[in-house]
Amino acid sequence: MLLLLRDAQFIVPSAISFLIVLIFAFAYHELAHAITADRLGDPTPRQHGRITLNPFANLDRTGMIMALIIGFGYAFTPINPNYLRGNIRRSFAIVAVAGPLSNLLMAFLFGLPIRLGLVTYSLPGTILPSVYSFLAFAVYYNLLLFAFNLIPVPPLDGFRILIGLLPIELALKLEGLYQYSQFIFLGIFFLLPVAGVNVIGYILGPVLSTLYPLITGGFAPLII
């Protein structure tokens, strides 16, 4: 998961607000995975205490520290696909898509007050500009997680979804890429940008520029 925010007007003015957005975006993404797996027959998340609204139960300490420092972090939900009912690959794909969809739902919920005009940025001298910044950032960050996690690259959710949709022969071949996940991920999202290829902007830019205005009625911040 990656965050690239270079425009100061879209940075939450309070570090506490930033932390709140970060915690709930990551935690409830993982909670969605856990609940879906539980509903499909896997007791593993429940056994590990992950079926709870307590956000801290679904966070990884190291992943959160990384997210706070560089905007890139991770969290993990223990799942045993062998317990999932029905076609394992497709059931696992359903579990995978639940995470990004939860971020999309949170983006809509945070954006609703802005869309309805209940909170605007044109009220100087009050606390509302800060509320607007918090809500706008929450929408933006959740849309980032939604779109980023749908990229079909291991170990992201999008790759698991792709595996669930492909014919079994091709799916089995591609699953072998999981052992190279770290190298593929670093190459695409770190080495290519160093070489001047803005992968994040190319992939996420169109998604954000489309969804952010639909949700808030405003213009989407740019990924540079």
C-alpha cells in the first residue's frame, strides 16, 4: 500500500487526524477480509481474534510504523483457504475483493458530508476547514488503498482476485509467482519510479480523478 501526497492542501493538518485515517483504513480493510473468510467457513480469523470492531486487533505494528514514516505499510489477516466452502480459488478471490471494497465503502461514507454540502472548505476562522481536510484526506486515502490493492501484482489482493477468475491451468502457473512477490513488488513500485516511470500515477491517477469527484463533488488531488 502506497501513499504519495505532495499537495499540502490535501495533507491532514493534524498528525492525530492522519493517524486516525491510517488506522481505520488499514484495520477495516483487514476486518473485511476476516469477516468474509469467516462467513465462507474459515474459522482462522475468529480464532485469532480478528472478528472485532477494535481496529488495533487487525493492525501490524511494523506495517503501521512503515506507513507513518514513508506512507507505505501493510497489515495481514490469517486465513486458511482450505476451510473455505465451494471452489477454493474463487472463494479466496471473494475474500480478497472484500478488503478493497471496504475501502471504497469508507471513502463513500467519509465523502458523504462533503457531497451533501454539510462540510465545506470555505469557512475561515472555524474548525470546519480542518474537518473538511480530514474528510477529504480520508476519502483520498481509502480510494488509494481501494485502487492500489486491486492491481493484479503479488502479493496484492488484485492478484488473488485474478487467480480466482482465471482457468485452473493458468491460475496454477501464475500462483508460482507468489514466491517472487517481494522482488516483483519492489521492482514495479520502487525501482521503476527511481528510473522515472511513475507507475503509481499511471495506474491510480485515472481511478482517483474519476472516483474522487463522484464521491465528493470536488477535484481529485494529483499523484505526482
